Amino acid sequence: MREVFDFSLEAIKPDRQEVLRLQGIAPHIKPSKRIIALLDEAMEIFMNAANPVGIFSEVTVSKFWDIYKGQGKNEADTPLEHIFPRAEYLALFAFSLGIKISKKIEDLFQKKEFPLGAMLDALASSSAERAVHIAERKYFDFVSAKTNNSKSKVALLYSPGYCGWHISAQKKLFEYLCPEEVGISLNSSFLMIPLKSVSGVLIFGNKEIHVFTNNYLFCSHCQDKSCKQRINMIKK
Ligand code: SF4
């Protein structure tokens, strides 16, 4: 099954508080008038320039082994290699906010309009994060509808470049998914064009398969430990 996801702009509209947090402004601090004006301006640009689109394509566990291995550069042991073999359903996924918004951010930095450029960049990152949650929910609903069995299940996205899964695995992921159809391509450094894009594998299965201890060798260099938050969320 292969499908282009429909994302409404309203649904992925960034949360203002989250954007301010990404800009280093804690929730208890009242932002200045200048910051509020920048946020309003960036939000207006975002709503006019963002053109969200996503695509997913289901894949079997055995096919995914090949994609996961990529160019053989993964860490020796990763959480993902213990998770996906226990999945019930898998789908390759890519999402983008479109070329216009990425160009707008680049232009602002080139013109040295750093405050507005940084605000728009934070807005786009927050929006892409929202889109991931929506995609996880959509894939969960899609599988639940066909299997009639969603009790204690969840769908979560895992991306190349994180948690020991080497970024070069993007190449095989793109060869299978072909997201060029919706305007997403890869450059020679395995970065996605447009820049404000996300890719990975959506994994549907029992909640427990996504629970692990983050004591892998590479975890000591990890700043955000975002796995903790995800694991706490699914345990609720
Ligand atoms: S600590 Fe960081 S690197 Fe380790 S699994 Fe969690 S998110 Fe990934």
C-alpha cells in the first residue's frame, strides 16, 4: 500500500509556546514586544509559504532489513534493530513543508536577517515535529482500520541519522519509497531537499516493542535523550 498523505496547514500550525522554547525562551519568561512581533511576522510567512505533503509505502520486515542496513555504516547495536523485527506493520515515510519555506529561510539568512530567519526556522522545525505526530496517528488509524486490533498498540517514526541508524541509509530508503513523486529528493550528503523534510520508518506494534533502555554506546553523546519522553508517553 502506497499513499500520499494529506496534511492540513491548520493541523501542523506550530505552537507559539514551543517555538519560543526552541528559541531559548522558557515558558515562565514573558517575551518582549520585539520577539512577539518577530513571531507574528514569521507565522504569517509560514502560513503563506508552507506547502505540506507526505507519502508512505508499506514494507515487509524482510525488505526493511535491507533498507535498515543501508551502506553498512550503522552502529554495531541499535534500538531500532531490536524493534522493527517485532513490528506487525512497517511503512517507509517522508514529509516535507515544501521548497518555498526552505528557500524563504535561506533567503533571510543570506540577507543577514538573522532574528526573523531563526524564528522562521524554529517555526518550521516545530511544525515538522507536529507533522510527525500526525503521521504516526494516521498510520496507526490506517493499520487499526484494516486489522481491527489496536489494543495496546502504537505507531512511531524512526529516522536515519538518529540512535545509531546511519544517515547513509537514506539512500536505500529513498530508492524504495521514491518520495521524489511529492518533491522530496536527496543530495550527495544524504540530506533531504527541501531542507525542512522528515523521513523514516513508521513502526506499528505492541507498545512494549518501543520500550528500551538508552544505554547504547552512542547515547553518552546524545544531548536531548528524546527517547525517554517518547517511552514515557507510550507507557501512560
Ligand atoms: S539517548 Fe539519545 S541516542 Fe540514545 S536512544 Fe535515546 S534518543 Fe537515541
